[in-house]
Amino acid sequence: MENKVDKILASIQQRAAELLPDIISIRRYLHKHPELSFEEFKTSAYVSTILDKFGVSHKDGIVKTGIVAEIQGKNPSKHTIALRTDLDALPIQEKNKTEYCSSNPGVMHACGHDVHTASMLGAARILHELKDSFEGTVRLIFQPGEEKLPGGASLMIKAGVLENPKPTGILAQHVFPSMEAGKVGFRKGMYMASTDELYITVTGKGGHAAMPADYINPILIASEIILQLTKEFNTTVPSPTVLAFGKFIAEGATNVIPGEVKIEGTFRTMDEKWRAQAHLNMVKRAEEIAKAMGGKCEYRVEKGYPFLVNEEKITERAIIAARQYLGIENVEELPLRMTAEDFAFYSHHVPACFYRLGTGNKSKGITAGVHTATFDIDESALETGMGLMAWITWNELNKA
């Protein structure tokens, strides 16, 4: 005879399969109506109507467009597990030709936040139906602005979403197009890097290109700064580190040397002490190079998200639950990533587990990466997304 746990597992798997058409519909609506970071007013209103439909109590208007919902089981004060999703889209013009293609010019859910939100709504419905089978409370955090500094997570935390009471753990998932739908990935401990934005202005002296004695070329100074900093801050460093520059603006001409150059870049690492020291070192080094070449350098570091760490115990329990739900062969170990996510803020406050949801399907040609104009998913991944999140959460609430 099946025990309670086996019955709950089977029940969640069945409900995820039954709810898939509805969750696909929700995902497609969200995908068709994307909104940029901190502008997710219609998205928030839509999510609120879905929560009302499911009978899940919630409060909206947090950090303008954020929502916090709660599902109370038996003995709701025993402990609280938080789930988090993100609502915002990216400034990308979609090139897909689907019926649910973005209807908002220049805006697209190219990072899968529509998938995250639809999956968590599915998990919310399942957990609401199962609330008499667990003790404690599920807190659902729908946050704005994951894609834009200072990060909606940091603002939601300041607004108190991790208080009254403080959750004993927090879970989130993220699409992973290079992994086949039906699979998931985890990594215990350090997982993703911190991220900082770099804004540099190099000033020289403009002039006619044919008269080098009369100008100080900021293009040469800026180039030397890029070359030297890239060499020095990507080698012999105490932590995995990436320093890269992606924007270089020098508005001169074939025979015109501009007076200044603007550069933008990113700095990522996995050690907060080194991160702070590196900020000081790179500013000092850039200023030294510019001065030695007769120019000036203003170097601004805009501090972004911290590194993301998956707490060992909660992540191990999630891995065990995932193997039960999907089979060992469908649960993979992930490598370190130098990408960043503002979920990292939560991981510095409560035990966290941030895992990857396979959304690709090579046989169907669904392989485009996130942040591209042709990103899409195998929508069968939504069944895994909602069901597994519900199952991991149920296990966390019923752990000894």
C-alpha cells in the first residue's frame, strides 16, 4: 500500500500534467505582453487575477509592481518556505513567428521570466490544493526588475518580504535552453558570480589627425587601459574573475581625433573581499595609465548583485526530491557560472536553492539561448517547472 509521501508525489505529477494546458496559456499570455524592468504594471495585474482565480490570498503594489502571496497549511506558523519568480522582460525585438510572439515592439521575454512566473503559478495552484497535507506556510514572491540594477530582489528585501516571519528557505528556478526539457540541474555551494557595471571616461586633447604634436589621442589611452586591465584582472587573481568591456565610443572621424572616449564593461567574481579590493585597484590602475600617457580617466564602478550561493543542506534535499520526481538520469550537476542573478540577494539572507529548468529540444530546433531574439522553449518544460517546484516545497514543509 502506498504511503502518504508516495501518494502526494503521484498526486503532484498528475496535477502538473492536468494543469499543463492552462499553464501554457498563462505563459503565452505573459510572453505576448512583456514589460520592461520596474514597468510590469499590466503583468502584475494579470498575475493578481490568476491568484484570485486560484483562491490564493496576496498583496500587490510592493515596490510598485511586486506581489507577495501566501498559502497557509496546517499549523501555519511552524515554518515558512519562500518561492520566487521575476516579472520583467528585456529590451529585445522578438524575431520568432509564433502566435504568442511579443506584441510590444522592442520588448521580449528573452530570459524566460514568463516561464518562471507561469511555472510558479502552477506550483501555487497545486500547493493550494494540497494545503491540508503540509504544515507551515508557502510565501510566493513575484518580484519586478531582475534585469536592471539595483535589482528588484534587493528592493523587495528592503520592503520586508523576508520578514514576519523569516523564511527557513527560499527556492527559485531559471530556464536553461542548453538542457533538454524534462531535465533539471543543481549545484551546491557557490554557483554564480557577483556583477558590477563599469563606466569609464578617458579624456585627452582632440585635434587634426595629421598633426600628432597637437593632440593627445584618448583612443590610444583607452585602448591601453582596456588591454592592461583585461590582462591584469583576468590572470593571477584569487577568485574566478571576469573583466570584460563591451562598449567603446570614440566619436571622431578619419581625420579627427576626439577629445574623449567612453567605455562600458562588466566585472564579475566570487569573493566579496577580492571584489572590493579589485574595485579600488582597477580605478587606480586606469588613472595611472591615463596620466602616464598625458590624459585623464574617470572610472565609475556601479556595484551590482552579489555572488549566488546555494546552501548545502536545502540544495541536497532539493536534489533528492528532484531525483524522486524525475528519476536520477534527469537530474544533473551544474558547473560554476560567471553569469549573475539578483536572486543572489536572497541567498545572502536565508538558505537558498537556485536551480536550472531544462527548456530546450534539439529535435524540434529549440536551441536559441537566453537574451537572443529567437529564444523560445519546449513548453512541456512547464509541467516539470510547476510540478517539481511544488514537490520540493512540499518536502521542505514536511521535513523532520
